[in-house]
Amino acid sequence: MAKKIFLENRSETILFTLFGISCHLKDYRLSYYLNQKLELSFAKMDDFQGYSFYFCRDEDSFNSYYLLGNRGPESILLPDLKQTDFLLLLEGPVKKAQKEQLLEKVRGIQNVLTAYEVRFETIKNYNLMLTDLEIHLMNILREAKVKYSLIKK
């Protein structure tokens, strides 16, 4: 008789918070102002499917920040958010007071029209976008590791 193997799916739930930012700034200017206001250090990474992409890891709060341009040369990354110019994705645990404080700081940046929290339920295929973003970041980090190991020898 054939044996049946049952696999348990015990994937940990990763907490994501998404903020939409509408402004007339270029991506590098916005990342500069976010670095100043939020005391972070966003670094430019390879573009994500033709959209600007910045990444920052905050070791103190165990959070990762992703800044994505929502507008590409010919299309919009999330068509459900047509009025949004940039997406600030926060990975990790965040309290409600921290969210409000972060939004106030972002709204305080010159030329930022508005910043708001986006509910994932309002976005179609957000899981696919998060998966693609994770794969993109893993590829970037793997390439950086290979380049570093080649230089080290």
C-alpha cells in the first residue's frame, strides 16, 4: 500500500505595511529627504521591472524599507493606485503610533502632496508583487555576494 505524506505549511506571517506617496519629486530627491527625515540610509538598487527601487534595512527596529516608483516609462506598477507616485513598503512589526509618526514625517517633506496607508485588500495581485520584489532583492544580494567574493580573492 502506498504511503501518504502530508506536508504542513507553517510559513510565518511576515508583516508588511504599504504607504502611498504623491509628490512631484524625482526618486533620488525623495530618497534623500526620506533619509534625512526618517534617519535611514536608502540605497539605490537595480530597477524593479523598470521602476525605480531603493532599499534600506533598519537594524535597530528589525524593519526593512522598500521605496518603489509607481510610474514607469510606459506603465503603472499598481494600476489600482493611479494617483500614487511612490510606494513605501515596510517589512516588519510596526505599531499604530509608529505608522502615524512615519506618515507625519513623510507629509512634512517639502513637495510631498500626501502620504497615506494603503490597505492590501484594495490591491489586486499584491501577493504576486511581493513575491516578485523578494525574488528581485534576492538576486541583487546574490550578485553582490558573488562580486564581493571575486574581489576578496
